[in-house]
Amino acid sequence: MFSLLTRSGLTLRRSHAKRSPVSSISAQFLDIRWFVSDSRRPEQLLEHLTEPQREAVTHATGPLLVVAGPGSGKTRVITHRAAYLACTVTQPQHILAITFTNKAANEMAERMRRLGVAGATCSTFHSFCARLLRMYGDRVGLGPDFSIYDEADQTAAIKQAIERLDLDAEAFTPSKMLNAISKAKNDMIDATQYTEQARDWNEKVIAPVYTAYEQILAEQNAADFDDLLIKAARLLGDHADLRDRLEDRYRYVLVDEYQDTNHAQYLIARGLCLQRENLCVTGDPDQSIYGWRGANIHNILQFEEDFPSAKVVRLEQNYRSTPQILAAADAVIRHNRKRKRKELWTGNAAGRPVRVAGCDDAQSEAAFVAGQIGEHVAAGGAYGQVAVFYRVNALSRNIEAALRDASIPYQVARGVAFFQRKEIRDTLAYLRLVANPLDQVALRRIINVPARGLGEVTVERVISHAAAVGRPVLEVLGQPESIAGVGPRAAGSLREFTRMLTDIAAAVRQGSLQTALEQTVRQTGLAQMWSRDEDDDAIANADELINFAAEYDRQHADGSGSLTDWLQQISLVADQDAIDPELGAVTLMTLHAAKGLEFDVVFIVGVEDGLLPHERARDRKAEVEEERRLFFVGMTRARRNLTISSADWRDRRGMSQRTSRSLFLAELPRDKIALLRIGEDGQPNGDETADEETPASSDEFAEWRQGQLVRHPKYGVGRLLWVQPRGGRTHAGVKFAAHGQKTLVLEFAKLQAVDSDDAD
DNA sequence: TTAGGAAGGTTTTTT
DNA sequence: ACCTTCCTAA
């Protein structure tokens, strides 16, 4: 965001008075016990609701599952239900609503306030757990100022673990290890259990790393993202007194996007509702898109078994999209075999057909999108009602360039990217160290940034000395002369470094984060380093960070803020949090980030084999189904117009490569879509030239895709490089192990598919 | 110890 | 194309 957000040619710098997209997350806990502002009668809340919606809203006690199709008014039901409960059976402060992003949490709080209910807690799982751990973390080995390690910090910790074990297991990259550890954590398998269960060679290598990694996190008073959830789950599981206290506080619990909860989140939701079972979950199995990070779709599928007394309400009427859009999305999702049947329908008026645009290359695709947005606005539409979705972030580049060229304002939903920038991480590392002196990942990051003559050798000496005398590193830093092997020069630098930290800590105690940050940037020499390197981006971004701190200061003028809390907010920022709907700009984001949003006009670009479904998912049926759900989520965001595009050529790794179209395109219903052919200029080439593009003759090979293994009677086994319908025949490039690359016509080549699908 | 260049590996999605 | 890491020279 910030500078990323404002890359468009137009001026989008927001004034300070305006709410910064990410600063809005600070309001996430709304514990203020206000009065229910008007004496709204409960019946009023039921007006304008359909029968099933009303059923869900008025179901007061006991478990409730709301299976809500896209655009079925789910958010409305949730907020009305919370409001209804608050003025019939309970008070606002006894309601806990858990959503997927901070942005959604804020929105829910805001909508409830508009319904006259203030004081409910609206939060994400991660924020809720973090706050819980700040209070009760001592029971699971965390001090109140623990650091939250993101992926980069985790990687650093893993590297430390590997070093400590004297392992040079280059067979695994740290990120592979991290994945394995994260997966284990998501299943609530701790390092001890993992070690006991380790069967194959992989697991036996990873087990000691997992153990060492956990040790390092504990030493540094740090928790990774997974820890937030699993430590909170353990807290609830092991401490009945705490559970009782929380259950008394939160008597009605509501979990949104339940299809994307993992095992730890499931345990937390359960743990909060053991006695009253006033748990209401909402979600849609067809929109489960986070299986890859441990989400367990069975949580929602088995809700009725978990809670035999559960009431189930299905919301199937769609109020969002045109019948064409809904029918197209429905036709696609029906191809998923592991699925509960659901009938989607809408009473909305017919609109335009869904458009499927085949483009020459990624540039013409981008130009096409920009041109169409221009036309939309020329016809009276607003930029703010347009979104472009893609499978991978890298695809935003072309689109951004084309929008800039066309002077179209846009925002990219990449809230986290800002905080991952080097200059921001460096600056924050100083503050992290002040908040949590045990945060060695932060220490190692900046002890020699900017360079002050403290090399690897010195740092290791200091750290091992600290370990030897059993004192915290920061304490040892202050008396460098007592460390063997540290010369006078290094000692001077160490003292200077310690003094800077002390000064920053003092500035933080003064209560202004803005001042503390300004001082950090100046005193540490970071600012000087950036100007020396003429790194204008770094300077601008650091300024943005300072503004962000200033905004926090302003919102916590009453003294309710803290450095730890500010850092926590930053750690838990989501990409979606960076979107400002008021900005009046086109929104660019990944399909994952699109969940829960809606726009009048939607473009889904790069719908090509290998991209959607992504090549990493393509070999496993379950993963292809998740990719299909992702496509479904994207399609169903559209209210009025939906355009799906693919390019015949796309740059990958610097080289232009032939693509083949996504198998999902063949699943769109012919009669609901309009096919377009887009030339180099990004203009449609006549309307009905699409026929040669449709794989009319090649239905037989429609399922064949890039990367698939095939067997040729003469050449043996090979892999499909590309598949392209051409004039009633299907051409394909195949790379054979023994005979190199060949171009074949599938109708004649007598290729057999070699099935590489894993049963999952 | 640092800087700078060459080589080499790498790419999904994210709280 | 891009980033990280490794290597070498100063």
C-alpha cells in the first residue's frame, strides 16, 4: 500500500485526515460498553429479510450452521443476528464475532453499530488469539511482550536451528522445512510428538530442526503465526478456569468463513462454547480456498455431526449477480466431484453474457482490460466498482502498466508487501528489539545495519558469550569489554548500538511512536544510508511508516496504545486491509484476496493452464478442485459484468512462452458466454470470430493439459508442453525422454494419457 | 569488514 | 527477470 498503492499516474496520495486503509485495523476490538443507542425493537431487525434469513437471525440458543452461497446476504444475516441477540437474549459485550480479515471485522462492527449495537467484540482468529496470549501467555511459555514472527523471521529462526544442529542438510531448503513444521503445527502435532512419529527419512531430518526451532522461539519470547492459534487452543484446552471466564464473557460466538478454519481454529471455536454451545458458524464449502495452509473443509461438512442439535439454515438465493454470471459460476463448480450439491438461483434481472476473451499476449490482455475499464467509466461507471483478479501476484505487473498508461487510478491489495520491504523491516527491527529484548532475529537483522563494523564474527562472539554467562544478549552488549575477542573498535560500536536502543526505548516511553520512529531512522543512521544510496523509495516508505505511527498515536491519544500493540497490528495486517473502497480506484488483487468482496465489474485475467489451475496444484485432484473453487469465488464476486481472459503467450521467467487455455474455460456453458478475440492492440477483432478458438473438435482432448504425462507408441513416455486447438485439430508439443521435443497432432498421434493423479 | 560482481536457484495462494 | 548467496579484491 502506501507507495505501492499510489503507483498510478494519477495523484492518489491521501490526505492525513483520511483514514489510511491499514490504520483502520486499530479499531478491531470494540470493548467500549456503550449503551444500545436506540431502543430498537427486535421486530424491526426482521423487516426486509427472507424466510431463511429470518430463521437464522432468530435462532437464539444452541449451535447454528448457516450454509450461505455467494451473494446470499450472509453478512447481513450475521450482523442482524448479532443485533437481534443483543436486544433479546443478551448484551452486546457477550457477543464475539470472528471474521477472516481485520477489514471484515471492522466492517461488521460498523454495521452492527448502525443497527444500534455497540460493544460486541469483532476480531480475526489471529488477533483474538494474540490478545489472549498477551494476557495469559505465561501459561504456555510466552511473556506479555512476545514477538510475532512472520515468514521471513521464521526462516531466520530455522537457519539458526540448522546452524545450531550443525546440519548441512542441503536436501531441504529452510522454506521446505518451514512448510513441514507449519503443517505439523496446524495439525497440533508438537515437536515431541513429531519426533516420536517420524517415520520416513524426511521426517527424521526435520524432527530435530523442529525441536531446535521451537527452542529458539521460546528463548526469544516469540510466536509464529501458527503458534498464535495453537497456543491459544492449548490454553483453552488445558485451563478450565480460563475457559469458564471466557465462556462467561463471550456467550454467543459467531465464526464466519468457517470452511477455511483449520484444526486449531476449530478447537478454539469449540473451546469457547463447551457449555452453552451458542456457536453460529457461516460459510460455504464451495468457497474453501485455504486447504494449502491447513484449512480443513471437514470442519464445516461435519458440523452437524459435531453438534447433533445443530440447526442448519441454507441460503441459496443470490442477490448479487446476474443470472448469466451465476449460471456460469454454477456450471464450473458442478465439475467438482467431492462436493455437496447446492442449488444457486437468483431473481435478479438478466444482464450481459459472461465474456471470455482470448488475447494474443499478456500485453494485449492488459490493454484490453484497461480499454474496457475506460469504456465502463465513459458510460458513467465508477473506477471504484471495478476489480481485476489474478491467480498470482506477478500478473499484476502488466495490468498495472496498462492502467498507468491509460491514466486509470488503481490500488493493489497487497497490505503485507509494504511491511516486507527491507527498509521497513530494518526500521521495525529496532523497535521490535526495544519491545522484546529477547528478539534475536531482530537483533541479528540490524546490529550491523547500517554497517558499523560489527561483522558475523563479532556477533557470534557476543551471542555465545551471552549464552555462556547466562545473561540476555542486550545486557552483555552494554559491557563489550568483558567479551573475549572483541577489540576496542567493535566494543565502541557495540556500546554505541546499545545507547541507540536505550534512547529509542526512552522515546517510546514518552508515548509518541511517531517521535520514536523519527528518532530511530535518524539516530541509527538508516536515513543517512538511504540518502547516500539515493534510495528514494526507502525514504518515502519510511515516511509512510512514520505517518502510520502518527495515525496510531492519534487514535490512542488516551494512552491506550503500546509499542507491542502497534507491532502486533503490523504483524497481522492482511492484504485486503490495504483496500480503501472510498478511494475511487480500480482494485487489483489475487483471487484469494477477493473472497468476501463484490464489484459491479470484474475481470479475471490469466485463466490459463498452469496458472489456473496452478501448475503446482495440477497433479492432484483435490488441489484442482480447490483451484476450481478459487475460480468460482472470483466469478461470483461480480454483480453486473464478468470478463474472463487468457493470453496465448505469456512471459515467464523472462521468456515468452506459449500457453494453453485453462481446462476451466471448457466448463463454461456455451449459451451463457460471449467469446471475444483480442488482437495486439487490445481491441476486440469483430465479435463472432471465436469459433475457430473454441475447442469444438477437440472435446476428446479437452482434459489434456500442459505437464501431463503421455505415452506414444514409438517415442515412449513424454510430457505435454502445450496443447492448442487449431482448425479442428489439436496440436501439441511433447517432450519425450528419449527422443526430445516433437509437435504432434493429437487426433492422429495415438497418444495415451499416463495417469499421474494421486489419490490424496 | 565491506563492496561489488558473478553465479545460481527460483516462483502460488497468506493469517 | 529477480533475488539471494557466494566469492574475491581492497
